[in-house]
Amino acid sequence: MSPESAGGLVETVAQALGRATGGAADVQDNYGRPLAVVPPEQWIAALTAARDDLGATFFDWLTAVDELENGYSIAAFVCAPVDAPDAETPGNGERLKRGQGLLLKTLVPRDEAELPTATTVYRGANWHERETFEMFGVVFTGHPDLKPLLLPDGFEGHPLRKEFVLASRVVKAWPGAKEPGESDHDRGRAAPGRRRMLPPGVPAEGEWLKPLPTRPTSPGLPADPAAAIDADGEGDG
């Protein structure tokens, strides 16, 4: 898409969403596609305008990003269907043409992570919101069946929140070191006095894992049978 075409598309989206949200939509070019940022209270109005006024009837995806103290950024991508007129068809007005779409984003506060469900506009948002709910803890009010989609029954926490502890990274050395001293592979190479880096999802020592209690044993058995076998020389097979 040429810069002139991209600019014209951004202007088209800005006009349609501006009318629908009372001027609350901030629309900019994002690598050749329109990006519209709206406040949470205008989320449904923006989605409705994208569908009805711009012809973005196909719902592609919805997800979230943990922005730490800023809250959770919710993003959805919608586009024109495959049977929409192409860019060469005249007289299409302000509606998107085949292959055109827009990204809509909003931000919800961390301590009140709620957003009206998009299923009232796009039924295809159903499972996307269920996944975002269980992975980030964002509640989509009015959702017809907001329950976990991927995680097993009884799972506690929201794995894609940045404070979520990744147990596998705690018990096994992190192989993807980016900084000196970040993993056991680099231990000893870092400059003296340099604080050892922890990979994402791993708490500082003493913050989460506690020493395990000594396992009770039966009378006459060693506390660690495997160690006893090695001591007798029978553990080599």
C-alpha cells in the first residue's frame, strides 16, 4: 500500500470512528494499517462503527498485553471480508476494501480489569475473550459463557501476567540468557560483584520457593535410598 493510500485509509477510519465515539478515537498509521486507540467506554461504539460504517465484518483476533502499572492493553483486529470490493472498484464510499483492516486498542486499569464483551458486535470474539480472561484475568462483562478455555480445571493464576511465577524456569536453568550471569551456563563468567540476572517469571531467592521438609522414612531405611545404593557400589547398573 502506498503512503498516499495508507493516509487516505487512516483518514477514512478517523472520520468514521470519530463520529461514533464523539471524537474520542485517536487514529494513526501503523505500518500501513490504521491503528485506533479508544477509551474503554467507547470500545463497543468503535467496534460497531468498524463493522457497520467501515464494512469490517470479519473479526480476526483479540488479545491483551500486560503493561504493568499502566494496566492491560486490549487489542482486536477486524477487516473487510474476502468478498468485499477490491481497491480498484469505484464508488465504495468510506467502506474498507478487500484486504484492508484496522487494529483497535484500549487500556483497562490493573485494579479494575473489565471491558464490555465484543460478542455483542462480533460473535467470533467469544473464544478470544475466554482465552484473554484466563491468561490475563481481564473480565469481559456481558460475555455469554466466560469460562476457562485452555487451562486444566483447578488451575490458579493467570499465566500471561508478568508477575506470574514460571515454575519450570525456577527448577531448571534458563537456557536463553541475554545478559552475562543471567543463567547457570554463564555462572562464573560475569564480572565480580555483578548482580546475577533472573530470567522473566523467576522470583528472587527466598521469595517463592522454601526448603522442602525432610521426607519421613520407615524404621531401618536410610533417608535417601538412592544415596545408600550408590554408597554400596550398586548404583552403576
